[in-house]
Amino acid sequence: MEINWVEIGIQLVGLLGAVAGALALQCNRHSRTLLLKMTEEGLFGIQYLLLGGITGFALNMVGILRNLIFTYLGKKNNQKALKYARWILAVVFAGIGFWRWEGTISILIIFAKVLSTCAYGTTNMKKMRPMLGVTSICWIVYNAYIGSIFGVVSDSANLLSCLISIVRYDILKQQEKPKA
């Protein structure tokens, strides 16, 4: 049995993306979360391209731009601009997703990118985490379809990370607050 070093290399790109993605959801700051998500999206975008997943590649590259815009607007605390950027970027994701159509599987990742755009377009981490959990489920299916082993692992870890951070920040921290 021969070792396919190219395939191993492609999967290792996904492993690096998985590490960045798992770390991203353990951040409690919007800008740090988005920086690590940009790293994750860039690495998985490259992996999707190498695996033939053109829609996943295209949407992840636009995702990096989205996260840069949202990081900037989040630091400026410009909620009105964030609102408009969410809508514009959601339309851009849908348009690119349909343009780079790979079949019905594309609907799943278009939905995931539009939902994650809503998530990243808010600086409210309590609202962001559940939406990202749903997007992780969509990406698990796409990754299994495209053959990204570490994509499946990553988004499974992201889903688990979302659940942990919801418990850690949204449930347990809420219980610690003294009642007035």
C-alpha cells in the first residue's frame, strides 16, 4: 500500500484550520474570534480548492473579507453599518454560492455562510454562539461530502466548542450574577 503524501498534505491543511477554528470559539472577544475564524476559513478554503470544492473555496475567501469588515465595524461599534454590511454580505454569499453551484449541497453552505454572516455581524457573543453551532452542523455535512476529514473533525469540534462556550459564558456566568 502506497502512502499518498499529497492527500496527507491536503488533510493537514485542514488540521491547521481545525485548530484555529476550535480556538476561535473559546475567545470572549469579537475581534479575536474573527481573527481566528479568518485563519480557519483561509486554510479550509485552500483545502476545499485542492479537494475540488469550488463553492466552499469561494465562500470561504469571501468569508475572510467579511470578517475583516466586521472586525473593523465592531471596533468602531457602528451597529448601523454592521446591520447594512450583514445584509449586503448575505446577498453576496448567496450570489457567489449560486454562481459556483456544485449541486444541492451548495444550498447547505450558502445557508451556513448567510447565517454565520448574521452571527459575525453582531458583537453580542451570546447571540453569536448558537448561530455558529447551527452553521457547524451544515459544514459537517459539506465536509463529509467533499472528503475533508479534518473539516468534519473541525466542525464537530466547533459545534462542541459552541456548546461549551454557551454553557461557560451564557449559562454559568448568568447563574453567578447576584440577584438584585
